[in-house]
Amino acid sequence: MTEEPEGQARTDATCTVVDVWELLGRRWSLHILKNLKTKEVIRFNELKRSLPGISSTVLSERLLELEREGLVTKKIYPEVPPRVEYSITPQARELGVIIKDLARWANKWKRPEIKPLAAQ
């Protein structure tokens, strides 16, 4: 979180929004949620294959962060080797609606691309 000037404390609501924004703004977070949303449950390697370019380390970190925030659940089966399945929570499904609204807003106010002078 960013530091506020002395004497200007943020409200709890603002702090919460900033915290969520920071989590969702981290690289891969929204991609992970989008891919989890398409399936009831998904295993780590299947999720990794659906996200070309992500490393196992980053995927593990993001899943842990999303789990800590209550957006993802992880179920570990006591097998050898252990089977781990991830799924999206109702809280994250509700967040999906908000993200769709944000996408609509972004598309509505998107600036047109400016073509280079040589291409005109």
C-alpha cells in the first residue's frame, strides 16, 4: 500500500479497494481467475498449460495470494503423488461481474489508436 501524507488517513473502504486493486493488478491474477472460471475444478499443470508464458513459481505465488484473499480454494487429496485441485469461490464469481462491468466501461472510453504518420 502507498503511504499517505501525515494526518491524512485513508478510510477502511478505500484501503480495501486499494488492496483488492493491487492484488488484481498483479501480472497473471486476472488471467488465472478467468481460466479458473471456465472449469469447475482444475489441476495445477492444466492451469499452467492454459496460461502460456507463466512460470510455475509465479503461478504458485498468484494462486496462494488469491487463496489468501478468498478468491480461490485449494483441495489437496492424500494420494501419492498428491493431487491438488483449484476452484474459484462464489466471492470470485461475484467479482467476475464487476470485472465485466469494468471491461465495458474501459471499452466505452477507450481512446482510438493513433496511426503513425508514415502509415497514413
